[in-house]
Amino acid sequence: MTTPLNPAPLDRPALISALRARIARMERAGAAEALATRGEDAIPLAPAIDSALPWGGLPRAALHEILAAEPGAAAGFVALVLARAGGTVLWIAPEPDAWPPGLARFGLSPAQLVLVRAPRGQDALWAMEETLRCPAVGAALLVTGELDLTAARRLQLAAEAGGVLGLLLRPDEDNAAPTAALTRWRIGAAPSDSQSPHDLGDPAWSLDLLRCRGGRPAGWRATWHEGQASLVTEDGAARNAPARRRA
């Protein structure tokens, strides 16, 4: 069952108390086991994508930025990443925008998910930073708009300190300023392979790696096969990521 945290706006002390209590329950419920399931230092996505990343996958203990060219596609992709991170996942957003049954299609169990509502930007950043510093957590996602380099750098340092995967989910805008994240992605929808108008087919995404520290931009068309819990890239090949338009 998904755990909502802070369904109504709270002041900072109340939010601190609620988060601490939730984390303590997580630790009593078996944080050591969750840490054991996290395993490797980099989260595998798909062979073609992993080979393009200097770490052989998406590194933990780091911040990664996801630009949502199509919100549904981006939500599916981040759910996949969060599920593979293992352990308890915090989804921090100004409004309740996550639909756990839909996210479960991509492997993210509602039992893993803690929803944190933080309408005020400063509270959301604080909650994200504190979560990233907690080794009992598998991953944390922050839904946000503008984010300055100083705030992003603090989140990156917190992720390094806690060994926790951090994701920033932002709208895809031409003027979206880069952050201090280790990687930057744009996620959009791609046509399904379904041949029937009555079958929507498996979700297909356009995955563009826009920036990667120590790597090169690239792009893939990828399909999520729910039955096999696998992400398959088209022909296993990368394509050049399209350049971002400038306003």
C-alpha cells in the first residue's frame, strides 16, 4: 500500500517530524534488507544505453535530471528507474501527481512508494536533501520547475553522502537551465509497435541523453515489455540526440 506523507501543507517542523518518523519505521521494517537489494553501484537500463554511460548504467549516489517532453512517458521511465533502485522510494511533489497503479506497470511497487506533498519550494528541496542523506532509502524523486545551480549542487552532494539515487523531474522547456546533475535526459513518447487499432501495445519512449559527465549525448527509441520487465532499444543502437532549441 502506498504511504502518503503530508497530505495537507505542513510547516517545516511538522514536515521534519513526519519524515523522521517515516524513516524510523522504514529502518525498523528492514532497511538492512533494502540496502542489500540495492546491489550494484550503477542501475542497469538496457545494454545499448548502459554501454553509452561511463559507469555501465545509471550511477547511484548521484543526481540525474529528467526533462519531461511527454509527462506520461517521463513518469513511466522514472518509475522504471526507481523500481530498479530497490528499497523505499520517496516521491516529493508540490501536488499529488503520482498514480501508483500506473507506476506499478513499470515495476514500482506501491509498497515501495512514499508520497510527500511539499507545496513550498524550500520545503521540497529540504525534504529531498534530507532523504538523499538517508542510507535507509533506495531513491528519491523531486518534481520541480526552476532549480538554481547552488540548490542542485547541494542535492548532488547529499546523494553522494547518502549513497542514494536522486532524480529531478522537470518540464521540458526551451529555456530550462542546466543543473549540477550528473546526467540530463529528455523523455518523450514514441509510436507503439502494435499492429492493431484495438491494442495499444507496449509503451515506447524516445530517450535522449542530453548531457553526461564524461560521456557523449545520444538517443534511443526504447520499448518497455511489461511481461519480461525489460527495456529494449530499437536494433540495440544509439542515435544522436537532437539539439535543444534555444528561445
